[in-house]
Amino acid sequence: MEYIKKIIQANPKMNKIFTMIMEKDQYYWKRFTGRPDEIFKWLHNFSNEDEIYLALVLANNTLYYNLDEVRSLWRRILMNRVKLFLLDEIFRNTELPDIEKWFPEYLREKCIFIGYGKAGKSGQSMVYFFKQSHNVKGLKYMELFEFLHSTEDFSTKETVFLLDDFVGSGNQAITTWYNNKTNDKSFNDVSEENPHLKFIYLALICFKEGKKVIEENTPMKVILGEELDERFKCFSDVSVIYENPNERIEAKRVMEEKGRMLYEYPLGYDNMELAVAFYHNTPNNSLPVIWKRRDDESWYPLFERFE
């Protein structure tokens, strides 16, 4: 890795970007603090000085959400956006003299919270971080399997909140809604059996088009922490990742070529071209050059994805 260090140190432009990455990590990411070799190991995947430069640009512009940010987003979603949604959509014509008292009581008595997705997926782990983000006690949490096969009478409940970290194209959320069947039962089946229940999909980060796709193809309403658009695609014409058009063209060639060796979607699931990572995991919609680890150790990840 020494030659990687020498290349960066000898190039003022690259050295500046690397310094920015290390400062960003020290004060915000807190992922590699004191371990710059982790970044050098990742850069070692790339073949020459030009590719290393493009990789540095990618790393510097990756959206990474640390633990504090994940908790903060969940708190913003619940205590701000969910509250506003309930007031506007459900209790618009209802007089609520003490909102601060009414809101936690409604969450406790009328709501169910579930990690959305198969066991081991990010949605399941979101329950843990969601619980850490607020101080509302006594909420009802259910495992996905438990909810789908419950013999419980849901007549006293009104809203089911489905927790997830990231929405890209929206296709996975739709598949889970209709086809995530165990013993021939899906969320859609439960929804049809309980037409009074409202299903609200809560996501930390959501791609704009993904939100639209989910709401047009399922009964779910999507409430999110932050919304991404075409600017956050690495190689779109309006990309904030690679703003220079010539660099963008070359970066797409390099990342696609290497991504083809790593994953069936060389530019991320559904070829979404994203560069997003979280404290707990990295979405497969991000470029596989960021998150993939090869069993033969021929590719070292920057923000590893854990299946």
C-alpha cells in the first residue's frame, strides 16, 4: 500500500481530497478514525493513478450516515413527520386540546411497529435504532412473521408502521408487500383482512421515484427522513458526485467495468448508481465497488455490506 500513499502525496489534487476524507471521517463519519490504511486497502483495488483519483472523488462524495445521524433521522420522522401526518390526514377535523399528551397515547394504543423485510434484512435491525431515537414508552412492536400469522384481534389498532432504512427503486418494498409469504400469507393479505388498518412505510432515506412507485402500487403511504433525487446518482447529468462531465464519463466506465466482476448489477441494485452507506450497513443500490467483499480477498470494500 506504500505506493498508494506515494501516489497521493505526490499529487496535490489527490492529496487534498484524501485530507478532506480524513477530516470528514474524524469529525463526522467516525468510521476509519486512526485507520487510514482501511482507505488505502480499498484504493488498492484500482489499477492506476487515474482510477485512484476517481475512487477518491467517489469516497469523498459518498453519503455516510453515522449512528447519531441514524437516531436523529428516526426521531425527526416520528416526532415531526409522523405527528404532522396524523394531524393532517387522520385528525384534521378533530379537536385535540393537548397534542403532546395525545400523540404518545395514540402511538401506544392504536399503533403497531414492525421491521419491514425478511429476517436479517436492514428493516429488521431498524427497530433497534428506532427504539433508541425516542422516549415514548410502551409501544407495540411485532416481528414480521409474528404479525403475518397473528391470531390477535387488530380491531383496536388503526395504524401499522413498517420500518426500513433505505428505499431505492421501490421494487423490493413492493415485492415484500405482495410476495413475502410464509404459509401463504402476505402483508397484502393482512391488509385485505383488516381494511381499517392504515399501513405507513417509514424510511430513513428514500429515492424520490421509489416513494412514488410504492405509493402507486401498494396501499402504503411513505414517510421519510430525507429524499434523494437524480443529483445523487453518481453518473446522472446533474450528479453532485462527479460534477465534471469528462470525469463522470470515465468514472462510469471504470466503476461499471469493475462492478461487473462483483455483482449482477454493476452499478448497484436496479443499476441505481448511488453512493450511500449507513453505520449499520450499505444498501445494495450503491455501487458494488463501495460495498462488495470478495471471498478470495481480491476486492476490499470501503463501506462493507453485510447480508
